[in-house]
Amino acid sequence: MDHRSAIRRRRLALPAAAVLLALGGCTGGVEGKPGAAGLRDGLFPRLGNGGYDAEHYGIVLDYDPARDHLTGRVTLDARATRDLSAFNLDFAGMEVTSATVGGERADANRAGSELTLRPADEIGKGERFRTSVAYSGTPRTLTDQDGSHEGWLRPAGGGALALGEPAGSMSWFPSNNHPADKATYDLAVTVPEGFTAVSNGELASTVTRNGRTTFTWHTGEPMASYLATVAIGRYDLKPVTTVAGLPVHTAVDRAAAKESAEVVGQLPEIVAWGKENFGPYPFSSTGVIVAPEGSAEYALETQNRPVIPADQLDTTTLVHELAHQWFGDSVTPRRWKDMWLNEGFATYAEWLWSEDHGGRSAQAHFDEVYAKPDDDEVWDFPPAEPPSAARISNKPVYERGAMVVHRIRRAVGDDAFYDLVQGWTKRYRHANASTEDFVRFVEERSDEDLTDLWDTWLYGEGKPKSP
């Protein structure tokens, strides 16, 4: 996610029989208990749910921009991690019209953004089950604790843009809405003819009937719910292939096509540079969504193709968001307090790009940040210890996080540093990792005792006494 500016920071609903195929009947006689409503994340304790592991989401949406009305059905394939009598999904707004578990009707109750489903038969630990939830209404725009907006956004000129960091995805589909529970996705969106619907992954099909077009997208690699996106508007969708054979899907708002062409044209070069520095590109396709000017207050690293509003598009931002494909999207934080692993590395990627392309060195960028006075925001808290949800996008997470990465590079040397980075993205490819995992990995691979570095730069309060 990029916060360097002012804040910077729908296929018609299918018949139930087509989407409610059970993966296995629920087991009777299980003495289950309700799954937890919230994973007790230190910064967002109510996000996510306990008792099951989401494996796949099938999302079918039908959107009418004129009425700002969304009809949806989500089919979730999951595995119980304990005996369950009930379980929760995160879902904010809209009316739930039906719910099933294992093909049978389930009781559904709402309390704020918690949707509790109680299946007809309890679910045994280890059992795979299928849940389907149908809903409709006007999706909500959510206001984050830092004052920025996410969820279902409405760009000027019509259409919609769905962004989900940290909580916004629950405004347009029910999910286990925490980065610790990644899943694969199929998403079909039906919109009026003339509109384009763009999402993550690869475009599987485009079908037009009776003046409406269904765009179906498939994401085969695990994805955190906050990285899912839908962009509906007047987009030019251009699939091409890199020299290395990687599919590229770029979707550019038609009003911004001319002004954005030069930066968008750099995308294959940036991905190739990232591969050289960070290891193999972790997904089966790449791209970018250049959204209408003013459509969002920030850019976001939505998986496979970041969303960047046209007024925020530049090479540095594109480098930052594409670096997130390795750091954040493939290697995803275990908890929200680990977000510096996303933003510190993506910010450091900006410094490396500058260093490798005739700009200032990473050391010069480091020195510029270090020169800031003791009372600058960058020294407000340690990057690994954001004090509240409202501050996880503040400077210490980004800039001081990048300083931690640079200090590691200085401590171990360039060759060992790039070995570490590529080893890290390989070890935790498509998985979750914490700050503790990272510290342990760096020390094991480098065979260095970096206690002072961690104590000073990662966990230390205030400005370090020396650079």
C-alpha cells in the first residue's frame, strides 16, 4: 500500500443447484462448539474467525451501477480445525437472503459485521464442508481508523472499485477476513454491456447475453481476503505476455490511457528486475489496474495486479506495489503488526530501483531518513510494534522498516543479503510469516548474531544514536 500522497497514503446469480454441491455431508453426533468470532489479532481483534480454514471462495456477483445495487453469492469450501456447532464469517452490510452448509439450510444471525451460521448437523474436526451465502443490497464504504476509506468505493463517472486493506473486503463478500487464512478464488462479475469488470488472477471467460457481460476470473494461488479486488468501469483490458512468457493483464481507465502509457509500459521491466533481486515471480500472471483519477486515496497491492489511481501513477509507486507481490502477497503477514515486512521491503524496493537505475543509492535514501530530527514521525514507534490500528500505515512501518532492511544488508554484505531475500521469499512462498519468523530466518541463514540490530532498529524506541 502506498501512502505518499495526501493520505497516501457481476454474472447473474446462478441457480442454487449450480453452486451448492456439497463436498461431504456434515457429521451427526459431534459435540462441537461455536468457532471463535475473531482471531484476537492484537490490532484488529474482531477480524477473522476461528474453527475452520478457508480453502476456496467461489464468488458470483451481479452489479447494477445505475442503482448501485449488488446481488451476490459466495460459496466457501473450508476444513474444520475443531468440532463445530457454529462458525462465523465477516460481513458488513447488505441483506443475507439465504445460507446453506453442506447443501442444507443453515440458521444465519447477524451482529454487526459478524455473520454466524449454525448448520443443521455439527461439523467434525478435519471435515471439509461447503457453505453458500446469498445476499443483496448496496455495498458499504468503510472508514478506517486512520480516516482513509476502503470497501466498496464509487469513482466519479460510474462503476465501482473494491479495496480491502485491512478490513474492506467484508463489505462486498463474506469471508474469514484475516491475512492468516489464505485461499484460492473464482470470481464472476456481471455488469452492463460497455462496462468492464477486472479482478485478480487470469481472465477465464467473457460472455455477453441480453445486454450484460460476465467476466470470470480465476486465482489459483492462495490469496488473503484483503488482497481481493473488483474494478468496474470503462477500462481498456489488454492481455499481453512478457518475453519470459508471463501473462500480463493491464486494465487502464480510458480517460487515463494516454497519460499512463509510459509508466504502464515499464511493468514487464520492473517484474523482470524484481525476479532478479527477489527471486522467481510468485504468481501465474501480473498486471496493473489504473483506476479513475480520485477513485481512491491510496494505491494497493491487490494480488496479481495492483490498483493505482491515475493521479497517483508513477514509476516509484508501480515499483512499490509490484514489489508487494513478493512481500505481502506471496509472503503474507501472520498478524497485522507484522505489516512492516510488507511495507519495509516494498519501500526498500523503491530505494533499490533508484540505485539500479541511475538515481540515488539505497544508502543515500537511508541517510536522508536518518537526518530527520528526533521528533519526526518516523521515530514515533518501532516498526515491529505499531501502537494501534490507526497507525499501521504510518512512517515507521514504511521508512524505518526499510531502514531495518538496509541495516541487514550492511551487516551481512550484498551477496549474503540477496541470498537472504531470495531464500526468504522461497521459504515462505504462498504462506504466512511473522516478525519472529523473519528474525530467526535471517540469523540462521547469515550465521550472524544481529541482536543489537533488532534491539535498536526493529524494536528500539526513538531515533537510534548512530546510523
